[in-house]
Amino acid sequence: MINKFEIGTLILRVVLGLIFFVHGLDKFQGGIENTVGWFESIGLPGFLAYGVGLLELLGGIALILGLFSRVVSGLLALIMVGAIVKVKLSAGFIGGYELDLALLAIAVFIAINGSKAYSLDQIILKGKE
């Protein structure tokens, strides 16, 4: 039987996965070269755009499916820290980094607690997470 905590965590995992999937998809649909150029314009190596885009895209799918949720969430949390520090912090809280901070908190929560409800990890690991 799935408890309320697991249902809540499932909702957070799927929503976080969906948000990151769409952001990753947008990076590639909009032309990853544009994202590469933007990364370079803010002083980051352009090749990082590929890693961030792929992690958002594939990591989003993995979270929705409940596959490697802790690891993926930890990596997405690192992306959020980078986004906040490098891009959003100077804009302030409102209209700046408030959404990134919320996504960071959700990612850290899942990285710490995992998400067992309706996850492929449960099937693969047979409840050993």
C-alpha cells in the first residue's frame, strides 16, 4: 500500500521530470547552437549546453519513469545551483531565482528521499532502494 508521503513524492517527481523534460526539449528544438552561444555569452564553455540539455531531456524522462531518481535529481540540483549563481542571482528573488530555488528544493528532496511509488527503480531493485 502506498502512503501519503509516497504519493506526494510521486507528484513532485513527475512534475519536476516534466518541467526539466520540456526545458531540455526546448533547448534542442530551438536549436542547441543558440543555447551554446548563450552559454558562451555568459562566460561558460559552449559544450556545457549539450550536457545540460541532455540531462534535462533524458533526466526529465528518467524522473517521470522513476528511474535513477536520486542520482538524476542530484545532478539536476547542481544545474539549478549553477543557474541561480551564474544567471539568476543578480536579478533578485522576485522575477529572478524564485522558481529555480523551488526546483532546487524539490530536486534535493528527491535526491535525499528517493521516490518509490510507481517507479521503475522499484521494479528493477525489487524494493531495495
